[in-house]
Amino acid sequence: MRSQRCLVIFDNVETILQHNDKSKSSYIEGYEAYGEIFRQIGEIRHQSCLVITSRDQPPEIRLLEGASLPVRAFQLSGLQKTEAQQLLQLKGNFQGSKEEWNRLVEGYAANPLALKIIATTIQKLFDGSISDFLKQETLVIGNIRNLISQQFERLSESEKTVIYWLAIYRDSASFAELRSDIFPPISPQNLIEVLESLEQRSLIEKSKLTLIAKHRAQFSLQPMVMEYVTEKLVAQVCQEILAGLEANADQKNLLFKTHALLRATAQDYVRETQVRFILKPILERLLLDRLLIEVSEKFTIENLLTQCLNKLRGISSLKTGYAGGNILNLLCQLQSTLTNYDFSNLTIWQAYLQDVNLHNVNFESSDLSQCVFAETFGMVFAGIAFSPDGTLLAIGDAEGELRLWEVATGKLVVNFAGHLGWVWSVAFSPDGQILSSASEDETVRLWSVDTGECLNIFQGHSNSVWSVAFSPEGDILAGSSLDQTVRIWDRHTGVCLKVLPVMTHAMRSAIAFGNFTEYYAIASGSQNGTIQIWDAQTGESLKILNPDRPYQGTNITNVTGITTAQKDVLKALGAFEI
């Protein structure tokens, strides 16, 4: 190589490399001499050229390569879309729209070898119709599966952990998200090494920063790799559930414990894809496996999951991980009733319970970190209202200010001055000439929309007035207060006509009038989840509406992992604490 100019090529060098659990590459026993060859060729001055192709980078190359050094490394990316299309057409004629061509090329990350393999399949089985092939909704078949399998089986346990998480995300994820979710936790140094190793082998993709939007780096899987890894995940989890969450001799950790199959805190579209591609396939496969092994009819999937759940009770989260949350999410997908279920003394992470009825469910002493529950409507501070004709907007604020704006121009029309505390509610009279406001200063005021003049001050409440409303004719005004009363006034004279007692514990409330043939009705909706209806003229209580509360009887005593605000919401929906 010194005396004559030579070109030496080593192809598929990854076949003599292996990885330890720290994602460090080394040579398979008996092939260590290749490392010395690469080192000497990279360090010694000569006039020849060595070309190495490999899915893994030999350790010597990593140390010696550099943009301005004799040893250089180039990561091969996929073809351009037009190039990929030309490559496929060398295999024959293909029919497809521009969108279908793009989906096909992007699905295989424009990998030339993968495209050549799948081109043969499309030609033989689908007569060149890309549309018919894409309708099968699968990318990983035949030799492509073998190619990905070869790479996957060479991964260390840490690398497989990250790959499985990226398959679960179904979308790009940041370094911080991976650090937060991976269980048991791994060090930042280890995660950096794993991500570098996976990127070098083109198993993951990293989004590029731009000058316009400098977002955090995001990592994701190529579509065909994601499909393969998801299939592996589903198959492995099913085996673990059927084995009763008992690890065999070859398993260090169970995927069912180390990975959340559904991320409750993810965006809706991500969570829906996790249900579609992970949770539902697991349940379908469990049902099939149960039939194949001729399990008793009584031994349903629900029984199987419940038995697994009971094995986790009272055990440290360090040993159970995500298993409890995974079981609960699977039970929810079975659409089985969870009434009277016992989830006490469990670690339940990442359970999505927003659309689930949990009547009389026991969560006592459970860790509910990162779980998502149903939400009550937030306490809407109704200090905002449009005029009847929609041209004006009235807004009250925490400083006691009340302003009137012109909607079309955004121009401030009137600044009403007088309230001494937060303006909680505002309402226009039916003719749009009068504006009423309710305030923390215990008063209701009437204002002229034209002049901004305060026309009247209605007093009598002994606490903040939370809501105000006009009758349909505009001659009656009602105010609801934290003093647990609704007062009804004659708008013209200011005389208090009625004082209606709101039921006990009905703190903040909103009111509205209804116009019936025989009488005016007034309804008060309160913080305790009830609605009370009266005859506005006689003051007679007509009806109390109590909507069903989805968590009625749910025990959340000593639950951890949720905030005080979340506990308050659960209680408002029927849960209780001892």
C-alpha cells in the first residue's frame, strides 16, 4: 500500500462486530486483528485507499475520523424521491399517484435495498399497483423483515430499551422525554452513547435544527423499523402476560414492567395511535392465544389481567414499574366495567382514566403518578359578555375594572369605574342598553352602555356576588353570591323581591332565567355539581338536578402521585378520602 496505489474494500464489516450493554462496539472473538489492520492503515502514511462499508462503525474509525483528517466517515442517507422512483421503475412498470409514491418511498426511508426488495413484491403480487400494496397497511415483509431482524438482534439491552420506547411514542421524542420515561432509569452518559450508536446505524432519525426554529433535538424511528419493533413489543408483552408476569431465565426485565404501553399524558392523536397499534393488538393476540391453548372459558382475559394485578399489590414500584398502569389501560380497552375494582396498594403509572367510570373503585394507598383523570369544567369567571347585537364586548377583571370594547375595531368605548373588587360576572339587558356587573365587593351594579354612568347599586349580599342575570323581559335582575343566596331585584326600583336560599355547600354558582308560559324560572348551577330551579315569582324550589358522577364511591385515601387540585377534581366527581 506504500509502494503501489491500491484500493482495498471491506464490505459488511458489521458481521465481525458485537456490542456490549453499554453500546460499545468490539470485535467478535477471533476477529480482533481486523481492528489492528484498520488502525495501522488509518495512522501510517501511504498512497492507497481503504473503503469500509458497515452498519456499525468500528471503534478505530470512531477515534481516527474527522472532517479534515485522512480518515473520514460518511453516513449514507436515503435517495431523493425522484431517484427512488427511477430505481423502482428499473424493476418494471408501477402505477400510483404522487401521494402514493411518496408514501412508499418515505415508508422505507428511501433505502435503495429495501425499495428494490419491495419492488419485486409489488410486481409479483400486486401487478405493479402501489395503491393495492399500501392498502395492506404493512411495510415489514419477507427479506425486509430479515434485514431489520439482523440489526435488531445485534442491539444491546439499553439500545433495545430506547428502540421500544421510540416505537411506543409513535412520534418524535426529546432527550428529556426519554430520560423521564425510561425505567429503570439510565444515566445521561449511557443514553447519549445509546442514541449515538443507534443513529450511526441509521436505526433512529434525529430532527435537524434550523435557524428559524431552534427546537430541541427530537429522535424517531423510520416507519418500517417502527412497525417491526411494535410487532416485537406486542408479541413479547403477550408472552409475559400469559406467563403471569414471571420472567424466564433469559430475561433480565419484563417489557410489561419497564415500558408504558400507553402514555396517558401524550397528545390525543398519539394516544389514539398507541391504542390502535399496541393495546388493541395485544388484546386481540391474547384472545387468539387463549383459544389456541384451549384455556377454560371462565379464564377470560379480564381474569388473566386481574391475576397479574394481584401479584403486584403491595410490591415496591422499583419492581413493578409500569405494569399496574398497563393492566389498567388494557382493562379499560376491554370496555369491562371497573365498578368495585380493588386497585389499592398498587403502583399505577400512566393510566388514562378520563373516559372511564370508576364507581366504588378503591385506589387507597396507590401511586397514581402521571395518570390522567376526567376533568370538571373549570371555574369559569364569567366576567365577559357580548351585547345582544354582537357589536360590543364587556370585560371585567381582577382589579375591579369593567371595560366596553367595540368588536369590529377593537376600540375601547367605555371604562366603567366603581367596583372595589374582582368583577366576576357581567350581563347585558335584552335591549342592549344596560350592562349589569357582579363583584367581589358584594354589590351588583347597573351601567348605561351609552354614557358609562352607574345607574344603580344593588346591595344586600354578605359575600362576593358570583353571577348576575337579567330576566327575558329585562325588568328583573338576579344575583348569586357566596353567601349561599340568590337575590332577585326589580331593575327599575331597586327593590329586593325575593331571597332564594341556595342549598348547603353550593359555594360559587351561576344563574340563568327561563321564560315559561305560566311563570319565570331561575336556575342556579353551583360548584358542588348540582343545578337548582325555582319559580322566580313565588320563590318555590321546583327541582334539583344531580348529574351522575363517574367516580362515585371511588376511594382515593393516601393516593400519591397526583396534585391537590387533581384530588379536588376527583372528589367533585364522586371520589372520597378517609
